[in-house]
Amino acid sequence: MADMVEPAALDTSTATCRGHRGGVLAVEWEPKAGRLASASLDGSLQLWSPEGQCLEVLEGTERGFASCLAWAAGGSRLATGFQDGAVLIWYPSSALPTVVCKGHKNQVRCVGWRPKGKEAVASGSLDGTVRIWEPKKGKCLKTCQGEGGYVYCLLWHPDGTCLAAGSTDGAVRIFNPDSGGCMVKCEGHTGPVAALAWAPGHVNLAAGSHDGTASVWNSATGHKVADCATPDRVFTIAWRTQLQRPRLATGSADGSICIFDTTAGVCMAKFQAHSGAVLSLAWGSESLASAGQDGTVRIWEARTATCLAVHVGHLGAVLCVRWAPEGPGLASASEDGTVKIWPA
């Protein structure tokens, strides 16, 4: 495994967003307008400008912490999952009332908007179910039942025809959102499935597991097409899609990142990225961003395992990184209660 080759560690952030009274668990850029939303242990969502100005505070403290969030494709609406099992649909900068979706019996871990087809929001919960919601009135359209274990992650297929969910029982289930039935079950992991990502072409699905592997499955058949072994529990995965042969990046509990050519079944690079667990990965057009338990954000030229930048300034673990959809910029969320914005 290649050792870290580090440039100088600098706080080059262009903005620090302060206002949360607890750790920030998730951050997401609005698809078009460029606003940034953050979800916190203090139970609130906050909206920020790219310059770090707080635009709006959306309170939900009576529901416990806000664990996850997702923008609707056109922006203007946010789905948020809470500790008490509720899913809230927010209309930022609008007089429209918040829609409350009730039904889960435990914390909501993940939410996502249906990208195409009949409008819907999906949520995955520690109660072991995935629910499909009508977002305007908060009606539960379908409940997708797993066979055991908490739901840790979910991901809509880009065409909206199915929904993948990863659970603590090690299985990945592909659900039909219209019937609620399980279409395909991908089995083989011996630990919880912590992360999902659709491969380019959207036929194969990658799953990262606490058993130390990332598997790639044919989502139509449930057949495993690649098995990628890593040094430790996998917490995060991300595809790079700009290449003829796409690459899958994995981030693990021991601080390592692996880059796989899943077509050939080969690990192209393996390097020590952080002194603590790698908690989030995000590909940009030319480089890979990683967030670490060590409080740093790092930028990599992944092919050569070259560290291009070490961003410091957070005072706690960095839980999430996201590239801006348009224009340069990278956002990071930390357990220190801040969101930082970095140059590309």
C-alpha cells in the first residue's frame, strides 16, 4: 500500500458556515440554484449561500436530530429524515407548509427523490422498512418490507423504475416502487451494507460492506459480477464515470482508499489516505475528494495516489463531502458543527 505523500496542510476554505449547535451529518448542494443545505444533530436544517451566508433555518428540533437530506431534482424542495422516524418535506423560501410523512417506527437513515416517473420520495429506516411517499400530502404509497436488519442506505435507479436498499443483514434488495415488492435480492455480504452506487450504464450496482468488500451486482439477476477486497470495513464508495473503463473507489475504516477496475476485477491503486476512517468520497471531473475521521479533507489524483491538497480547519471528524454541481467548489460537513466550502 502506498504511503501518503502530503503537500502542506492549509485552511484554504473560502467560507465557514457557522450556526448549527451540533454536529453536521449531511450536506447537499441544490441542483440548480447553488444553495447548500445541511442537516444537524441539533434537529435543524440550514440553507447557505456559496459564500457561507445563512439564508434560512428550518427547525425540527422536536423530532430529534436530522439524519439525512435530499433535494428534489428541480431544487426548491427538500426531503429530510429524522430521529423519531418522520420524513419532512420542506419548501425553503416559501410560505407553503411543511409536509410531515409519518409511519416509520425508528430513525430514518436515508432519503431520496424518485428521479423520473410518478413523483415520490423513498425513505429507509432502522425499523427495517423502506417507505414510498407522495410528497405533496405525505401519504405512504407503499411499504417495502425487508426480511431482517436495519436499512442503512438506499438509491433510486436513474430511470426511477426501481430502488435499491442495503441492510445490516448483508443483503441488497431491489424493490419495485409501484408494487412495493422485492424484485431481486443480492446476497453474499457477511456484514452490513453501508453504501450503494449505480455503475455507469445503470445495469450494475456496487455495494460497500462492513465485511471489508465492495461487490458489484447485476441488478436484473442478482448475479455478482465483481468482488473487490479491501483492507477493512467499507464505509463509502463512489464511481468515476468519465473514463472508458469506469473506476470504483472505496473508503475504509483503516483510512485506506482502493481504486478498482471492476471490469477486469483488478485493484488499480491502494493507498493510505487518512489517519482515521475514510467517511465520505466524491469524484470531481479530474480528482477524488475524501473526508476523514482525522478532521481533514483531501484531494487526490487517484491513478498515481498523489495527494494534491490537504484541507484543514475542521475541529472534528469530517462526515460528508460534496462537489458543487456547477462551477468550482467542494463542501464538507463536520461533527464540529460547521460546514466549510473549499476551492476546487
